Amino acid sequence: MTKADIVNEVSKNTGIEKVTVQKTVEAFMETVKDSLVKDKNVYLRGFGSFIVKKRAKKTARNISKNTTIIIPEHFIPSFKPAKSFVNKVKSNVKR
């Protein structure tokens, strides 16, 4: 599902114009990004958490040059789904 699909679905379910829904979705994503940049996690009860994870320093290999490099510790954005969300997906997804 793409952002456009989400906008269409929300617009269809709520009756709100697509332009307004798109602005709202964009504002939500910007708010989440800005919060994570400021090292503030975002918690959405029943859905999940957008968090910043710390990756430890590690040694990696460049196979083509046969050399090792050190990757310094760094931070990455991450999403941790709520338990109820995970359980719902587990019980309904058929592969």
C-alpha cells in the first residue's frame, strides 16, 4: 500500500476531501520525522511506537577489495508494533 492508497482509503472512509487528507498525512509524517530527529519517540497506543535505536560500532568487510572497515556507532529510526497489532496480523495473514 502506498501513501496515495492510504490517502484514497481515508478519504473514502471519512468523506473528507483527498487534498485535506493528503495534507494531514504529510503533516503526520513530518511530525514523526521531526520528533525522531530531536530524539523524542512517538507512541501510538494500539498501533506501535516510532523509536530511535542505537547501533553499536562494528567491523565489516568489503568483499570486493578484501578489506575490513569500522562502522561507527550510529542511530536509526525504527518501528515497534503494539502487541495487539502483531497478534491481529499473525491471526489474519495467510501466506
